[in-house]
Amino acid sequence: AGPFAPRAGRPVMLVLSGTWTGSVKVVRSLDGGTTKTGLTAGGAPWGLFTGNACEPVWDESEAAATLYLDVTLTSGSLTYRMGQ
């Protein structure tokens, strides 16, 4: 899902809800979505979810960056929202 073009200097909020199993990973691109890279913090995976959430996931500093959700559902129904 995406792209979402965040404004620099403001946290990006992610809301995941529903009854679902699987995973949701926030990924970032600098080339319009051709190449997507998973987020990390201190070298460890960041922005990876296996349940409902409502939290800030990223604070972008590059104007060309876009964010996407890489969703893998094994069952159920997921509702998502990414915003600032």
C-alpha cells in the first residue's frame, strides 16, 4: 500500500486494526517505489507489526522519500491508516 509522502520533521503515525494474522512492514523508497528498503533502528528491524497498533513509526528528513506498507495477510481483515 502506498505511497505516502511524509512531511519532514513530523512523526508518521500508523494505525492497524481489525481481526487479522500476518505481518505489516513499513518500507521506504527514494526512487518512487522502484526500490523499497525496510526500516531499521540501531541496525535492528523497525516498523514490523504482527498485531494491531497505533503509534509513531518514522520521522522523515528527506523530501524525496516515500513510505509504503508491505502487508502479508494469512487470514482475517486488516484496516490501516498512515498519516501525520
